[in-house]
Amino acid sequence: DVKVTQSSRYLVKRTGEKVFLECVQDMDHENMFWYRQDPGLGLRLIYFSYDVKMKEKGDIPEGYSVSREKKERFSLILESASTNQTSMYLCASSSSSGPYEQYFGPGTRLTVT
Amino acid sequence: EDKVVQSPLSLVVHEGDTVTLNCSYEVTNFRSLLWYKQEKKAPTFLFMLTSSGIEKKSGRLSSILDKKELFSILNITATQTGDSAIYLCAVEAGSSNTGKLIFGQGTTLQVKP
């Protein structure tokens, strides 16, 4: 059974803290993605990676960075958390050879106070 | 700019009703359209459509794509309370095979007993 896991389901951090969100997939997928989901806005792409050490900005990369040192792991970093980064964060992965169906993790609900 | 628009944004029906969810898109180099269902956690894949006019079906759910008019519909017949969820439409488009998806805002469906 395919699996994408995220390090935390719920996280509460203070403004200014550095936050790490981790995602691990066991499907040997080349592509991995980080989204944030806010009511009425759907899923918005923050960053994606199509190979180890490769990354590309999505639609809303400001305030975020990513790291992909191993194929199965993709980390999202909030260098200095702010209250407007309170959101649901979803990680996904897909094969690079198609079909490009993305498999999602359970999400991390981050609250920044 | 590529965009995907879903309607309605929310819907309340009673068990047994039939619902139709809409997804329209304006993208460059359309490749495929995907539907996902999201309950309390990770979005789960429902359908992928690439060809116009061919209906995909799974139980009470069905979907069809119209590439000429640039839209898709998701039908759910004989709705049940377990169909209550957010339904997400996403389009894969663009010139490179990165597997990036553009998501709509989602339709929140509530099915009352």
C-alpha cells in the first residue's frame, strides 16, 4: 500500500521560531510537492522537487525553503514563522514517468501564535 | 496565468439526492484533469481524465471531460452521508513533465441524513 507520511499532525509554534515539516514517501517517486491549504483558496503549491537536491518554486514560496537530501524525504522549512503561515500543510509525491496522480500525506495543521 | 475554477464552493443536500460538481479551466498545454476527495485528512484520488467525452465511473461516482468547452463535471448519485467531503479538481498542464497540478478552490459537500 502506497504511503506518504508527515512528521506531525498538529503543531503549535511561536512567531519567529524556525519550523521544520518533514515528509517521507515509500513509493520511490521522483516528484515531491509541498502545498498549503486555506479555506476558499484550495491547495496552493509552495515548492516542488523533481529529483534529489533539485527544487523549484511554486506559486507562493515567500517565507519558505525546502530541502531534499534523499529521494524519499522532502522537508519544508519556515525560517521565521509568522502568524500568516498558520495553515494546513500537505505533502504529496508522484512518479516522473506518468501518470502524474499525486499521493498525499495526512497533512500538518500548523498554528503560529 | 493558468487557472482552475470550481463551482459551487459549497453545497448542502439530503441523502438520496444527486449532485453535480463543476470544474472549468484555462491552462496552456492541457494534459489531464484529476478529481480528488478529501475528508478529514489526505485527499484521495478518484479519477483522471485525459480524453474528451469518455466517462469514468466508480460506483455512484462518475466524471466526464469536455476539452472543447474546457470543463469537467463530477456526478454523485444517491448521495450518502459518507460522501460529505471537499472535492478537489486539479489540472496538469504546461510544457514540461514535472507532474505539477493546478488545483481549484474545492467544493465542500455536506450530505444530511
